[in-house]
Amino acid sequence: MEFNATLLGQALTFAVLVWFTMKFVWPPLTNMMDARAKRIADGLSAAERGKQDLEAAEKRVADELHKARKQSTEIMLAAEKRAHQIVEEAADAARNESARIVAEAKTVIDQEVLRTKEALRSQLADLAVAGATQILRREIDPAKHADLLASIKAEF
């Protein structure tokens, strides 16, 4: 094999091409590939952080929902308890009021019964006097017989 100028020119051209590629082409390509690898790694780590944040957020949401449900249950139980308490208080007040009204009515009725008895006694005594007066018109002296009439009146 013969080495001639063409082969030497081609080797020299190839060496210049390799040097030019390594000096001017290769560094920007490796920088771009490194930058892209870094962006991909950052994206993957961001995706991982996002996934972890999402899981943490879902856990917080579940906890908050649990707390809210528990609190709403407690509020409902307290409201029901208060409603029963209000109903009981109203029932007690109604019972007390009805007992007071019944007691007042009994007092009024007792007073009316006493007044009626007194009125009947008075009328009975008047009727007895009137009847006795008519029967014994000649013999009755109201002044003499006042004690007797009062005792008759007291008996009735």
C-alpha cells in the first residue's frame, strides 16, 4: 500500500475535522445533553415531590373531612339534646302553669261554695223565720227569739 498525498490530505482533513468537532461542536452538544438530562432529572424529582404533595394533601383532606363529620355529628347530638331539654322545660312549665290554674280554680270554687252556703243559710233562716212568722204570727217576737234564730242559722 502506498501512502500518497491524497491519503495524507484525507488524514489531515480528518484530523482537522475531529479537532474542530471536539473544540466547537462537541462541547455545545454535551452541554445541551447535560442540560436536558438535568431538566429531565428536575422534572422527575418535581413529579415525585408533586406525587408526595398530592398524597399529603389527600391525607389532610381525608383528616379534615373526618374532623368535619365528627364535628357535625357532635353538633347534631348537642342540638338534639338541647331540643329535648327545651321540650322538657316547656312541659314542666306547662305542668306548673296548669297546677297553678287548677289551684286558683279550686280556691275560687271553694270561695263560691262558701258564699253560696252562706247565702243559702241566710235564705233558709229567712224562710224559716218567714214560715214560722206566718205560723206563729202572734207569738213571735224577733228581739226575744234572736238567739234561737242565730243558732238555727248556724246549724245550716
